[in-house]
Amino acid sequence: MAPAELPLSVPDIGDAEKIELVTWNVRTGEHVEPGQELCELVTDKAAFPLEAPRSGTVLEIKRAAGDLVAVGDTLLILQPDS
């Protein structure tokens, strides 16, 4: 039985009012490894990479580069390896 799909969301990165999803470093269907940088989020103060928490396959990318996002917004769905 395969592990359940894992939604990855915008983490709490402080009191940022605007968070922009600047770039995606992965594509749908791509296999990722733990610690691999999936995308870059930028606030008015700093840039933050979103890293894969475990290995798996990117099932769906929910937001586009250039979108403004908020803490808790789902960015992508990962199918973890068994």
C-alpha cells in the first residue's frame, strides 16, 4: 500500500505580509529527494527555500511562479516513496 499523498504548504516564515512564490525548481512527475529545494519563497526581508521533507514524486503543483501566497497555502502535492 502506497503512503498517502502529502500536501506541502507555505511554512510560517515570520510576520511577512507578502510572500511571493518566485521560482519552481521541480516539475509535475519529477522524483525528489529529502532536502531538495522545490521552490523559492521571497518576502520583503528574505528568501526562503521550500525543501522536500522526504523522497517522492511531485503529483501536482498548485500555485504558479509569481503568485502571492499566504502561510498555510498548499503549494504542491507529493506522493512519498513507500
